[in-house]
Amino acid sequence: MERVSILGDLSFSRIVYGMWRLADDVDRSEANVRAKIDACLEQGITTFDQADIYGDYESEEVFGAALKADPSLRDKMEIATKCGIMLTTDKVPSRRVKHYDTSRAHITTSVENSLTRMGIERIDLLMIHRPDPFMDPEETGAALDGLVSSGKVASIGVSNFKPYDIRLLDGAMASPLVANQIEISVLHTEPFVDGDLAEIMERSMAPMAWSPLAGGALFESENAALLFALQKIGDRFAVDATAVALAWLLAHPAKILPVVGTNTMPRIRALSDALKVEMDRQTW
């Protein structure tokens, strides 16, 4: 599978396995999680996307159980995770409202917790999960730079940042921002024309696409015409409509990395079907 350079010798697979639903699976056993990891690795999908809040703060731990059971897996993958969203949860009863926190204290604590939950020594890509309207860019930037200097984090990115958010944080950092994870799909095309993707490309950042299959909305009745068009293309390559929707993202010259999350093994095994689709400009 094609790879995209992130920073120095760090590269990501073009398709990323998103683990936001990992802890929602009825079977959260180490064996089942390992089977999902193996299915990805067999296709050349080596990049795994996490966040501290996924699964009500449990997804990293579920993932980590498989890594701790076989430490050799760590050398076969790249791990991205995020911090900055403070959910209301029974795990933190003192938290009154959902909010954002990009303070040095929270970022540092979140990284330490993520490393412990996953049983790893380094995060390959740490992302600020959402823009924080209360952010002190100098404090946040210094905290992120410090994590890179310490070796606990290899690279820094952001998620859901607008161009002005990127400029604000980047201006306060020595380390480059290497990725921005934003919503992009055949049903969410605004980033192609609103400046979001243009800013990412201008900065040579990696555009990571969350909800690349529109969260299942492709299969809703109001999108029947689009689904039909996708399947018509898929029929030429003996793949389904979801593979074409991913191929549509992969075809773009920005080298978009779709972050695909599914707990269904047949769907995981079919993720690389998107690579079978040839898409010229007119088809796109």
C-alpha cells in the first residue's frame, strides 16, 4: 500500500484504521482486537487512529491490551491519538460540562495516560482534537514542543482546525504541525472549496479524513442517487460503493488519508478494495 511521509522517516499508510468504535464492540477481547489489527496489517494498513476520549476513555486501553499481549506489534504500526476534549462522564464526576482544555497540565497528563493505557513509549502523532476558544497558544505550543523534545511524541498535528486556528498554534511552536484531521466525504465536500484543504496542502500537511463514509449516511434513502452512481463505478472493478467512496478520497492530489472505523471483520478485510478502483478526473 502507498504511504505518505509525515515527518522525517515517519510515514503513514494511505488508509488509516480508526478506533473510535473499538470499545463499543460486544467482543472487546484481546483475541478479537488482535484479529482486527492483523486484518489491517495484512492489507498494508499500518496506521491506527485513537483518542483519549474514544469509548468513554476506554478505547486506548482495549487497544493496549492487544499490544501488551504481543509487544512485537508496536514495531509494525504507527499510532496516532488525540487530546483536548473534556467529556462529562461518570469517570470524572467533578466535571460539570463538556469543554476543551489545551493547557500544559492537561496535555501532559493526557499523553502520560495514553502511553500507559496503550503500553507504549512513544506516540507517533499527537493531535489537538478540537480548536479551544480558551487556548493560550504560547502555553499550548510550549507543551507540545516539550513532548516532542522528550521523545514521548514523534510529531504534532491538529483535528478540526480551520486555517486561522492552524496559523495561531503554528506561530507559537518550534515543531511543525504535520497533519489536520477534518471531516471529508462524498457527502461533506466543503473542505475542497472553503479553504480548509487548500491550507493543508499549502503547508504540506497530511490531510486525514474522519467519517470518510459519511457515518453511514450514504445508505439513507435521500442519498439513493449518489449510492447508485458509486455502485455503478464499483461494478466496473468488482467492489462495492463504500470502496468507491474511499477511492474518491484517495484519488485527490492532496493525498488524503481516510480514517475508517468499523468493527465488522468482513468490512475491515475489504478496506483495501478501494485501491482497486481507477478514477480519472471526469469520474471523480
